[in-house]
Amino acid sequence: MDKQVDYFAKTRQDIISRIGAPAAQALLRNSLYFVMIGSNDIIFGEYSLAFDFNHYVDGVVSKFKSQLTTLYNLDARKIVVLSSLKVGFMPFEIDIHFCGQDCVSPLNKLAKLYNSKLKSLLEDLTKNLSGSTFVYADYYAVVEDLINNYRSYDFEKANHACCELIGRHGGLFPRLPVCRICPDRTKYVFWDPFHLTESANLIVAKQLLDGGLEYVSPINIRQLANS
């Protein structure tokens, strides 16, 4: 994330050099910014689960606060931040934990703790950084609904990767050139062990674009764009 913020700072300078500081500031402050980070901290934070959950999550959120504040200082004002999804849903996690849901429940608990602290952080940033709106996009809730009700969304496979090689759910050895591709990717929620298919992402995008407070707050993305 630090590197991404550095790239944005360099891009901002390029924009300023082309159109001047006043026009660049107006452009940047009216632009939308999407930040999707956190799930990997939960997945690979599994090895920290022997320690205090709060201590680990507080460290992650504290670092993220600094990065988001830097974005604000670089003229970002309309910022959408996606929560961690329910990582226990991923084919990867299902396949590496042979004892089933009992093994991934600590990860889901960690994701929920992170999301709770993230939402509070975004509310505080909006209140304390003048002119900013930090939108909390509940990726966890949207994907949870998608998985729990996958048949109503016309999917046939909820926790199985379309691009698979090894594993009960195709969750091991992701994205290898020799992976087998499912006959109809529109029937799968997951493309590979970690990422959703295009069909699933379109549903997620619609919920975040026009959804209610159960999925996105304090306003949805369309309202943010028009603000």
C-alpha cells in the first residue's frame, strides 16, 4: 500500500505539471478513489492468531490510517474502502484446512474484528478531515449473501474455483498455466482460489453502487459520485 500511495503522489505531480496546481486540485478532489486491501493481512495473519487479535488488528488499522491520511493530504476526498471479505469462504482456505469450518472460523473472526475497526476508522477520518467522505463498502456482507444464496443468483458452485488444478474445491496452486477451466464460468462464484468471477463481481459492484446501508455507508458509491 505504501508503494501504491507513492505511485499516486508521482501521478499527482505529473497532472500538476500538465494542467497546473489549481486545476489539478479541483480534478483530484472531485475524483473517486477505491481502496481494496486487508484480506491478505487476514489470510497471512493466520500465523499471528496465537497472539492477541486486537493487538494484530490495531497494528494493521493504524498503518492504514496513516496511508489514508496521506491520500487525503494528496487531495483525495471521495474515498471508497472495501472491507475484508469472509476469507473462510475462499476455496484456498477451505482446501488447506482439512478439518473444515472449525479451522477457518478464527480467520473469519479476525476479519470481522478488522472490519469493525476499519468502519470506525473511516467514520473518524470523515469527521476529522475537512471535506472528506470515506465510504465503508461491506465486501464481507455482500459476498456472504452471494455465497449463502448463490442459487438465487443463478450460480451452481459457491466455493469451488473455476480455474482449478488440485484440491477438493480447486483451491491449491492458483492460476497455473495448466489449470483446468470450468465449462461455464458464469456459474461459479470464484474464478480461482482467491478471486471472484466476473459474474460475481458484477453483482458485488451493483450492490455497492446503488445498495443501502446494509452494504455501504454512510452513502453508496453513486451518491458519492454525485456529491
